[in-house]
Amino acid sequence: MPVHVRIDLDGQTLAEVHTSTTSQSLDLEVRLPAGREITWAPGKPTLLDARIDVGQDALGSYLGVRDIDVGPSGLFLNGAPLRLRQVLEQCYWPDSLYAAPSDSALHAEAELVRALGFNGMRIHQLTPDPRLLYWADRLGLLVFAEIGATHEFTPQACSWLRQEWGASVRANASHPSIICWVPINESWGLPELARSGEQVDFAAELAAWTRRIDPTRPVLSNDGWEHADSDLITIHDYTERAEQLSRRYRPGPLRDLLGARRLTAAHRPLVVGPGQRTTVPVLLDEFGGIRLDLGTDRPGSWGYSRARTASDFRRSVTALVRAADQSVTLSGWCWTQLTDVRQETNGLCDERRHPKLPLAVLRAIFAGQAAGAGSDAHGAAHDDGA
């Protein structure tokens, strides 16, 4: 059967391969020309068009050329230092719950993340919708990809998690926007991870198995604490005091955390088991979670802390983000969270995607330009301009 593969950029052919095969599968290497700026990155998410002809059949798709790497000094995208400024994304809609109401809603979601000043999102506790990943590819958003947690640690639960996680990694591995795999969050489903050698072994084995499926990306074995064979170390810390956050992530206190000489703010160790390296990038992967009291929240609503006015909300958000930005030990952070989710009213936007401060104010904070924002958020709870 004749096979023809062609890679184009803006209608111009960059490379093509002609061959033939008698097998059901075929591996081809297509060499792209040197000297062309064709890499994918936030701010310049270059995508190449691909066409594959096999006999009389043809398939069209796209790809992004990019490299993500980790080192003792941090994360690197295409060889350049990368600082993550992500937001927690739970993909919840009040009318359709965890099913997006439309493709246009997913497009608008990705545009909202970018408009708020973030360079990525951590898609939390569900398998990402491939349409959202498509828009992340198109718009240049960096994605941490998770899966829903198991309820308990049993042989059946572990088997199902491994099976479904492997299927998710294989299905989504071609998206350039995904830069990290996250099979476990906060030891959910592995409640004795800090004390059980069996659970440590499972977490480490799941991370190693993920690398065997996809060796091109880092794996975060357990987001938040209790890391075993993880390429990154992440911390969840919802302190509401910016000065306290700043003190915790200075070199000395962080060394104590990594050396197991003290517990995190959540009273958990960062490292479990003998195989976890500590010379890896460290992220503040959940922080913030501030609830703005709008007077319209349903009973039982909560946040990790509370702001009673829009001005208080702005000051608190700004102070916490600045503290995280100024840490020389952190390689980035993830803010909790993009939108309210039922009783969790600690989103930057409500469930209908209305920002709780003017969009320009939030963008200035999260894009690192808050000092020059020059916009007063007092009394402005919503801005439909998103």
C-alpha cells in the first residue's frame, strides 16, 4: 500500500515522505527543515498541518513542535526557562454539570483563561475534554492533565485507575498543550500514602508506567504532597496571609520541607519513599481559594478564606500572587480557581463565567502587571466583557 506523509505550514510544504507498506502499522520519521521558527509556545502557538494518504484514503490533522524538560533550576520549554502561571480548572457548568454545553463554551473557556493573564490551566479531577485541549493547542495554553480519583485503595480500584489512566494518556498524548501528567491528587484513593509501603510502591509504579507510555513529558506522581518518584514536587497551601506564604517558600524553610524535617501547612510530608529526588522543580500548585461575599451565595457556600468587599478581594489576591511571584524557590504556581463550583464559591468568576473583578484588573494581577494596573475594583463585582 502506498503511503504519503506531508507536513505544511501556512500552505507551504516543509517536509514529505513517500513509502509503501505491507503491514498494519508503520513508523515513519519526517525530518523538518532547520532554520525555521516552527516551535509551539504560549504567545506563539505555531501549529503545523499534517496530511497522510494511504492508498485512496486520506487523513488531515495538526501537530505542535515543542519540548518540555525539567532540571534542578526549574522547568524549560524549548530550552528556555519557563515559569508557570496556571489556574485550577474544574470544567463545571451549572446547567450541564461536567459536560460542556457546547464547543463554543469550551472555546470561550480557553479564551477566558488567557484573557485573565494565565499561561496555562490544571484540568482538575477529570479526563480533559479533547475539544478543550484543541483550543489550548490553538491558543497556546499549558495544561496539566489529571484523571478522577479512586474512592479507596483496593486491587480492583488500582486496576481500573491504571487502565483508564493509560487510555487517557494514549488518547491525549499528541496535544502539544499538555506538558505534565498527573495521575493522583492529594493522595485521594491512597489515604495511607505517608505510612504504607504498598501505596508508595503503587504511586511510584504508576508514575514510572506513565513515563513508559509517554517519555516526552514529566509526570507528577501525586499533586500537593507525599511525592514518590515524581518529576516535580508540588505544594497545596491555602494560607490567607501573604507574608506567611513568602516566608515559607524561601530557600531555608523549603529545604526543611524537602528534607522531611517538617510538614507542609496541610500537615503532610512532601516526600515519601526512598526514590523521590528533591533536586526537581517545586510548584505552589494550589493556593488562593478566596471567597468574595457577594450576598447571593447559596447556603453552605465556602472558600479557604473570605473577602467581604471587592476591594478586600483585590488586595488579598494581589498580595498572595506577589508573594508567590517573588519566591526564588518556586518554578510557578496554580491559583484556585477559575470559576465557582456549586458550594465552592472561591472562583475568580461565578458559575456563569462573570469575573468578580473587572477583567483588566484580574489580568494585571495574574499576568504580573498589578503594579501598573491603575484600575479600581471597588464595588465592581462583575464585568461581562470577558
